[in-house]
Amino acid sequence: MTSLDQLPAEFARRFNARDLAALTALNAPGAVFVPAPGQPVTGDEAVAGALEQFLAIGLPISMTVRNVFVNGSVGLAIADWTLEGTAADGSQVSLGGSTADVAVYDEEHGWRYAIDNPFGTV
């Protein structure tokens, strides 16, 4: 992805395809994921495990980019997201928030998450 505003949409596409390997490929080395406010995880295994918990809900995510800001190879993407409906276990789910994601760019991989913070405004 050569444009940062494409990163959240690509995350949603891969999430909705339930492709954990493709989701984690959107992370830069050493990425931080914040699956709950104030509870960051780091390391490939921990990040994959946290993402897997969201995928296990079994609902599609919708995402709308609000703003992107870029300074050279570092960017901030802010997007609103929702995950709503009846989960795989039959429970009602109503999750959502506004991301505040830090991304880095390199020629080989394009934009990738350095910090994926889905509850970034909490």
C-alpha cells in the first residue's frame, strides 16, 4: 500500500476474510497491539493471539477512515470501526471505537502498523 488511508481498509478486508496470517503481515517488526484500553501486547505470538480473539467473535468489522497524517515514513491513521451482531457463540456483540494507529512505511512492504490501537481515543 502506497497510501496510508488504504491500511485500515486492508485490515478490514483481511479481518473479514478471517486470515490471521495476512492480518499479522500488516504489522511492522516489533509491533504493538492494544486489544483493550491500557493493555498493550507485543511480540508476534502475543499480537496474533489477541487478533485471534477478535476473529473468534465471528463477525465482520466495518471501518471508516477519518484522518491520516504523514511525516515522511511515519504516519497516524484514525478510523472509526464497529463489530456488531450475533457472535459465533450466540451472544450479542456491540464493539466499536476510533483507532489511533501509528504506521511506518518502507519500499518493500508499504505501510504497516507499528502501533495498532483500536481503542485509541479511550
